[in-house]
Amino acid sequence: MAPTNPHPPTLWIIGGGKFGLISAEALRQKHPAARIVVVDRDQAVCSEMEKRSFQSVCMDGISFLNRSLTDPAFPDWIVPVVPVHLTYEWVKARLTAAYTIDPIPVPDSVLIQIPNVMHGSGSQVYSSIVDFLCPEDCPEPSGNCTHTGKPRPCLLYEQLERLTNEEIPSIVVKSRKLAPGVGGFRPAALFTALEAVSAATGPVLLSTACSCHGVLNAFEIRPR
């Protein structure tokens, strides 16, 4: 991860708990000068983060992001560690005043084009190029899979970008590896997705994905 300016990078980790702490420690080890902010609504989690010398914001992560993310250039990275599709929830929060957003099932014509589908809560769908549990500290090398040593069958974010369905455009936010086991995206990627969703005139497929794993939501968007 290279800073976009000569100053230490700022990273927002949205979600604390076990995996938020793992992410924060991994990022601090790799980038000791980085400003790391952990957002969680649990006061006990925030207190633990502060004991470990991380800055914390004690509030709901989606609400924090909706209120605080105003610049595509700041922070340097956003790390989602919450049990929801952060990209979708942020886009929905930003557009709810002007648009009606109604979740719909991900079409079968999409599901047959992506690997190892698993249905989550509501209409949310997960996809992975592997059928096993990855190591928590996977460095996501550009070549072969860390676990199998074999070449990846595809890069999932590219697979999602190439989905062929004329009735539902596919908008993808790419997650990049920032430290072993830790992925995140730049704010600019969220604003680009927001613009694409705003320009849609019907059903939309919105995904966040790295090379191996992704989460998808389909929905209808209409002006109020």
C-alpha cells in the first residue's frame, strides 16, 4: 500500500471486535506511522481499542460513514469489518432522501455466472472462487493461491465486472489487500459506485470483491 501523499496514511476500520482488532494490529505492524481509526458502536470495543493505542469512534459504522465520508481523497483507505455489505449500506444511506431503493433477489442469470454462491440474509449473496476456509493471514499474492499453491481460476472482481445481463448493470467496488488478511478500498471507489447507481434507471447489481471473495446486493432504484 503506497500513500497518496508524503504524510502517513489514514485508515478507517469500520467495525471492531475480534476481526477489527486483528485488522488494526496487522495494519499497524505493516504501516507503523499510519493513523488508524476504528469505528464501532460498542463502548467496550472502543475502550479496548483505545487501550491498545488506536483512535476509536464509538457509533454505528454506517452512520459514521454517511456523516463523515465527504471527500473521495480522504481517508486513504476504508477497511470493512462489519457483518453487512458496507458499500451497499452506504450507497443506500446516501441516496435514501432522493431515491427509493427496494432489494430484489440476485437474478438466476447472474448466479450461474459466479462461483460457489452462498445466500446471506435478505437478498444478499456471497461468492468465492474457493470452497474452503482461507487462512486469516492470507497475503493474497498476485499469482497462485496461498493455500493450494495453484493458479486462481479467475479474479472474482473481474468476473463480476464482466457479468453479461442486459437487464441489470453490474457495479463493482474492488477491495485491495492492505496487509495479510486485511482488505480495503479507497473512498473514490465508493463515490464512483454512488454515481453509477444514481445514474441507473432500474435494477442494479452492486458488489464489493477482492481477487477471491465478494458480496452482492441487487435492488431497484427509483426517484422519489
